[in-house]
Amino acid sequence: MRFSIKYFLVAFVLFITEFLIARFINGGFIRNVLGDYLVVFLIYYFLLSFYKWQKIKLAVFVLLVAYLIEILQYVQILKILGIPKSTFTDMILGSSFDWLDMLAYTLAFLSLVFMQRILQKKDASGKAVH
């Protein structure tokens, strides 16, 4: 385990962005799609700030976690477990299943993979670009 302030700061900025979206925007593209897109980045960079992962494996892990949470919404896990709906549960698990959420998670994953490939390209001196 190690700590990276760089990745933690990225995660922190994304967290503040997500908080502001949740607090001040009601519905629409930004709340319903962009927020789900950004949460994949938030989780990715938060985990990356504490653990040295292979980045592609981490991106796959985060995507699978996002899918799992969405599937749990679909089966109404809170109702099954008898947990009352609250602001906290909505923040952690979301409020309802939506295929657009799955699309947003997938696009975020593809963006992470694309960004990683660009960052791994070698520059003229043979060093990896960061």
C-alpha cells in the first residue's frame, strides 16, 4: 500500500464535483449521465491513490463494481434487505436502475482505457509520458 497525493487530489476534485452535481442539479444530462460517468473516474482515482494497481485491471474492477451496483438497483436490493430508502442509500447505491447509467459507466471505462493508452505511449526519448 502506498499513498499518492496526485491521484488523491484528482479524486477529491471529482468528489466535490459529484457533491455539487447531487446538491444543486435536479435531473437532466449533467445529473443523470455525467454524474454517473464521473463516478467511475472518482472511484478509479480514489483507489489508485492508495494502491499500486495495474491501471487496466483497476479500470475493469471499477467498471464491474459500477455494473454490480446498478444490477443491485435493478433487483431492488434495499427492498429485499428491508433497508429504508434514504439520502445516504441513494448516494451510495443510487435510486433506480437505468440503462443510461450502464452506458455512462461503459463510456467512462473506455475513456480511462483510452487515456491510459495515450499516457503509455513512448516519447522520442523512450520515456513513458506521464
